[in-house]
Amino acid sequence: MSDAGGDSKPGAGAIEVAMDEAVRFEHNLTFFQACKLYPAAIGWSVFVSLGVIMLAFDPQLLGNLYAMPQFQQDFGYLYDGNYIISAPWQTGLSMGNPVGQVVGALIAGYPMERFGRKWTFGACVAMTTGLVFIQFFARSLEVLLAGELLGGLVLGCYAVIAPAYSSEVCPMAIRGVLTSYVNLCFVIGQLLGNSICAGTAKLGDHWAYSIPFALQWFWCLIILPGLLWVPESPWWLVRKGRIADAEAVLRRLASTKVDIRQTLAVIIETDRLEQELEMGSTYWDCFKGVNLRRTEISVGVYCTQVLSGIYLINYGTYFFNLAGLPTEEAFDMGIGFLAVGFLGTVISWPLIVRYGRRTIYNTGLFVLVVMQLVIGILDCIPGRPDNVIWAQSSLMLVWNFFYDLSIGPVCFTIISEASATRVRSKSIAVATAAQGALGCVMTVAIPYMINPDQANMQGKLGFFFGGLAAICFVWAYFRVPETKGRTFEELDLLFERKVPTRQFGAYVIESEGH
């Protein structure tokens, strides 16, 4: 792709005709047709999302280390004849990732808009490569804490880059699946963290935890060479006035059967409309006018992930261990926990294509509420017999399946579609930062709630997260709209006209013209 500046924009009449044809083409395009016409767009979207695997791997790794005998012995202290990592240190170490999501996400918004998605992504991967050295050579909690905090600042950027990039290089027919693929990358990172730790946990020296840290370099070695060929976002190029470059990128992303001029016309017209609607491109603009509602939706759906209990995944193996399962079975349960999440995310894709966003999100969230409350009720059985422990653990597996079938993947689709294109990177950054801030709260609270030398709540956490999820369900019912089958320009018009949430799916834009 050339880095030279673009040429002048096409005439207004030509843009309008091309845009109308492009909109009709997108609305008539099926999922499988889009897959055939846009293989490169799918491939590069998947490639950029690899950064999310690193983002998810790190906190999952830490959560497993707390249950690893060698890590406990090298970094912990004796309590009732067993080595454990104290709750304050668990909190401090685990804060790196959520703090990174807060600070890193907000920082990412600026270079993404100034230098583009591609080079911001590349800079983050390069920094991650260097910072892993601190974690790998750490032999004290203090050094490990420094590595986690510094690494977390960079890892938080990936949560903003991936959904923004995926939504901007793919057509509407596959946009939902590829943005929700970000959730699968979270699951893959978590699953790898569990599996690798389960494999090294039996080692009797520092390699039990050093090997998992070192494997983070694997993804860096894959991504860095590929960055030379990653295409930039055509939407970002148009906003920078680089029309010729945007057209060249669109030709790389689609097959020769696609009329690139029509696609380019839609991008140009959507950008013009957002300028006309004065949507702006700063963080402050995310909270002005109609953008306030759009930002609220993005923040709400992302924060719901934390409030419904997803941070328990980071402590999954440790939770199962404390619930009464032997260490080996706890690791196996932790792997199964994430394997069903992988399956749930894949199954969610045809549902997203068929049923959209709102129905799947709200239905799934309601199921999560019920299951958390059942887990809490089971914990009230006197004596907590073994069959109750296994029932709770099994319900957690089913809970994770429904999470990754619904609010997990659909969240990333909604935050990519609810935000205006001119503030997309910053809107996703605000949502990511808000989710990370709540994550900080949970990171502090969960060790104290589950550790045996603290509250030791065990399954009664179901009441806590079930209650929070119930509040989120009420909010989502009244505030989360259906964005399926809408171009970015159509979504701009729906929000600008203040269409009620439950009318989004059926609203006919042509009735008022545009």
C-alpha cells in the first residue's frame, strides 16, 4: 500500500449513485457470498485479532499460577500446612491487566487516530515482546508485579484495536461474526493459559511457571513479520483524505468481482454525513449529543461482562481447587470450562447471522442470571456434599457456555456498530476503560471473597454476581437496540432520529428519506 497522499474526491452525483448501488448490494449480500468475495478482509481481521489472544493469556496465566504448587512454594507462604499466595499479592499481580485496559485503552485512541490501526498495532506488539522479558526472569513478587503492570498497559490496547479494525475492513454481512471473533480470541488465550499451566504444573522447578511466560513470545514472532503486509483501515484513510490509498486497500481486501468504487462511495458519504451531523472525533465528542446514547450502549454491554461474573474465569482453576476438587481435577475442570466457551462462541456465529444482536444478548443474559442464582442456592445446602460441589462446578461450565454463546461475543459486535465511525476508536476505548475499571474492582474483591483465609464465599458468589447480572438485564432490555443488517450510515440516521430501542430492528429509514 502506498503511503502517499490521496487525490480529490469523486463528484457528489457520482457518489450518490454509487452509494445507492452499494447499499443495495450490501443488503442483498448473504454471509456465504461475503465470505467468497472478501477472503482477504476475513484473513486480515483474524490476524489483527491475534493480539487479543495475548491480552487474554496473561491474566489467565496468573489465575492458574495461584493454584500451581511450585509457584505457591516459590512465591507464597505457609497457611494450615499449605503454601498460598496472599490475597493482597494476588490482587496486586492481577491488577496489571485491568489497569492496562483502563490506561492502555485510553492511550490507544490517540495513536490509532493519528498513525492508523496498523502501526499502532505493530508498536504494541513490539513493546509486548520486550516486556515479557521482565515476567520471564522475575524471581520475586515485586519484579513480577512490575512486569504485569507494564505489560498490562500495552495489552489493554489490543482490546480497542481488534474490534475497531474488524468492523472497518469487512462488509456488513460478515461484520457481526468477525467482530464477535474477538471473543473467541479471548477464549483461545484463556484456554491456552489453562492448558499450558496444566502441562507444566507438575514440574518441580521454576520452569513450571517460566515456560508459560516464555510462550507469550510465540504470538509476537507470528505477528511482527506479518505486519509488513497488513492493510490499513480504509475508513481511517478516507478521514485522512487519502482517497487513492483507501481505494487501493479496498482492492486488496475484496475479490475482483466487487465494485470497489461503490464501497468507497459509501465510506466517503458516511464520513461526510457524520461531519454534517457534527459528531466530532475527540473523547469529549463521545459524550456530546446523540453520541452520548451510543457511548452508553457500548459502555453498558462491555461492563455487563464484568458484572455478570466473567472475571471468575481468571480464577477458574483456583476456584475449583478451593471448592474441594483435587489440583489435577481442578486444572482439568478449568480447561473444560474454557473448551465449552470456545464451542459456545463458534455456535453463536450462525445465531448472530440469523437472529441479530439484541435477542441473543438479552436471552443469554437472562439465562446467566438464573444459573448464578442456582449456584448460590446449592451452596446453602448444609455440609456441601461432594455431589453438590460437582453440581456447582458443572453449572459453572454450562454458565460459561451460555456466556460465550451470547453476551461474550455479541458485546464486541455491538460496541463496533453502536459507535459512530469518526469516534469509533475512542468510543471503544472508553467502553474498554470502563470495563477495565470495573475489572480493577473485581480483581481487588474476588481474592478476598474466595480465599480461605478471607471471606471464603465459595459458591455463594452466585448470589453476588446473579444480582448484579439481573440489574444489567433490566438495563439491556430497555437500552440495547438491534443493529443487525444496518450500514454505518443507516445507524447514524437511526441514532440521529432518536429511534426508540425496541423499534430499531423494524424501523424503515426510507419512510423519512435521506
